[in-house]
Amino acid sequence: MIDGEALRATRKRLSLTQQALAESLGVTVSTIYKWENRADEFIPRKYWLNVKKLRTSSKKEAQLKQILSEMLNELDEEDLKDIINIIEKRVENGRSKNLQRGKRKIN
């Protein structure tokens, strides 16, 4: 079981607002507020398990950002230009595909 103080501490450690946490758990902001501010109330297990998943994914995200940061520091200007060109082409291809899908729906 987890109490409101632990939930608040975890939410702040993850840099989440009450709104963001509520959306990720599928509850209302007032539920998060209630859980964090009622010392006598424990958070239901199914929700706490989802908070633990957020915490794990946040750690993985931080590790991934660190790896990407290190990789980017090793790239030279020419490499960065190549990456930007690839991204721009993919974005343009995605727009073209979306336009084609839209035309098919209209017809």
C-alpha cells in the first residue's frame, strides 16, 4: 500500500503535474489531489502499479536521453545535416501519406 505523501513525492520526482499524472492513470485531477492530501487514505493497488511503471519508464527515458546526448556530441556538422535531411524527408513523406489517406476517405 502507498499513501498520499509517497505519491506526491514520486510525482514530483518524475516532474509530473497532478494533471499529467491523472491523465496517465485515467483518473481525475481531484482524485490525485484527494489521494495526496488525505493522510488516512491509501491509493488503490492497481493505480500504484501504474505509477511504478511511470517511474521505471522515466528512468529508461533518462538513460536514453543520456545515450543520445553522448552520441550527438560525437557528431560533426556534416553528420547533423544528414540527419536533418533524413528527418525532413520522413516528415514530408508522412504528410504525403496523410493527404493520400484523406483523399481516399473523401472519395
